[in-house]
Amino acid sequence: MSNQFKEQFGRYFLNGEFEEIYGKTAKSFQNLVSFEQFRELSLDYNSDVSSYTCIVSNTFQGLERYIWVDDTYTKTVVIAFDGQDIIQAIYLKPFETYPSSDQIWTKNAYSMPINDEWYVFWGGTNEFINYHYPYEQQRYAYDLVKMVNNDTYKNSKLQNESYYAFGAEVVAPADGVVVEVIDGINDNIPGEMDEENLAGNYCIIAHEHNEYSMIAHFMKDSICVKKGGKVKAGQLLGLCGNSGNSSEAHIHFQVMDHQDFLQAKSLRIQFHGGAEPIQGDFVQPSSASKTESDTFDKIENSVTAGELLLLLPRIIGQFFK
């Protein structure tokens, strides 16, 4: 497949070249969606659209993905190609943003709560690269995992100890005072989630300017700071685990305007050095980032009324439903 088709897919889609597009889709996709269904949904979706612009091009879960938005920034088309240039999924969905809160940055500068290289699984200012974004309480949160050779685990994916992030050190993102610690919650079997203890084992730190950082999903009994204790940036807080509403070992990190994460509003994080990490970046303690090319495993397809859905990428952390 030519790069021209991928890079100008928005034009092909808008011009109604549905037969050519459909012919490049995977058999699994065609088994779920007939050509007539695809054509009808696409024609309806394109009504009142005059152009599409590609705003993101990256590789996620082993697929080359392009995110297109229409001229009014209200409609999104996501298309994903595999290594053989076969279209594995198409995702049509409204494009929703929150420009007012996007402009509210933390007054303090922070570092990622890590002391080596991690990968941004979720992060950014739209829901297609950050699953947290629609939820005000965690809109600018990050989910971080560790990867080796494009995988987050080795051997059995059913054992926490197989995940590179499990047991990795988690550190304070800035100076502050510990105001809440929850520990003693069991780590999940990978793939299972504890919806009764949303954040699992977690630590909340108060910083200047009434800002609070939260790091969640620690390993059971690993948090080594106490409520009321002062911490310095980079100080060890505990070890990464898989507790709470989490399906594999990772760090959930956010900064908010209130100590209670269920009542707080998430704040867009100002990082040292002016970095703005998003999904697909590798990050260091300094928050410098670099782009990843290939990662993670497969996706599946499903259909709902009015949408052709790319199955939501693997949810490794979720507080609210």
C-alpha cells in the first residue's frame, strides 16, 4: 500500500472512495461489517464535513495509527494499519475537547515519579491518546508502564512478577508533605480488576499553591512514607504494583486541586524543562521524551449503532466508569 493512501486517507474517505477503503480492510473487519453497512455509516458520518486533517500519526499496540478530525474539530476518524498495510480497524467518534481546562497548568513544575525510563501508555489532551481525558477528576493523568523489546512482560502474562514495571521504584514528583497513604490492598491477578478499591494502594502529596499529586497502584505493603512526613523530589515512595482498578502493573500519576481525588479536578502538569509527554513517548525522570515506534499486542473490532469502533486499547488503569 502506498504511503499516499495512508497519509491522504481523509481525502479518500471524504470523497466516498469506500469500495477501495473497504477492500483494504481485514477479513475479520469485513465479517463484522458489510460493505453496505460501512458505506451507509460513512456517508452519514461525512454529512456537513468539508475536510479532514490528520492530527496524530503514531504506532500503538503494534498498529500504525492515524487520527483525523474534521474542519470543525467535532468528528474523528481513526484508522489503524498492521505491518502488512491491512486496515485492522476504523473508528468513527465525536471529537470532544475541553479547551478551557486545557489552559490551566499547574503552578509548580514536576518530574515523572520514576528514576529510569518508562513508556507513556495513556497521556495527552484528547481521549484517543489518553483514556482519562473525558473525566474531569483525572483528565490530565498519565499511565506509565515499563517496556523491553516492545513488551511490558516476559514469560507468562498471568503473573505480576512477569511485568517489568512490577516492583520498580516509584519516587516523589516534587517536594511536599504526604497527606494520605493507603496500603495493604492485594495486587490483582493480571487481567482482573478491583473495582471496590479504585486506586488500590496510593499516596497523595500536598505541594505549594494548593496542588496535590497522586500516585496509584502501588504494590501491597511497599509504600515507605507515612502521612504527615515531608518528602523531597526523587525520594522513594514505594514500589509499582497492580492494585486497584488495574489490569497490569503500572503507575497512575496525576496532579489535582484537592486532596480527595474523587472530588478534585485534574490539572495539566507543567514538567521541568517544558516537556509535554503524550502516548507513545518514553519518559525519563527529567520528563524528557522520545517517540516509540512499535509496541503492544493486538486489537479487536466491535460495532455499535452509528459507529464503527476500534476496540478500546487495553485498559491498564481506570478509576471511573
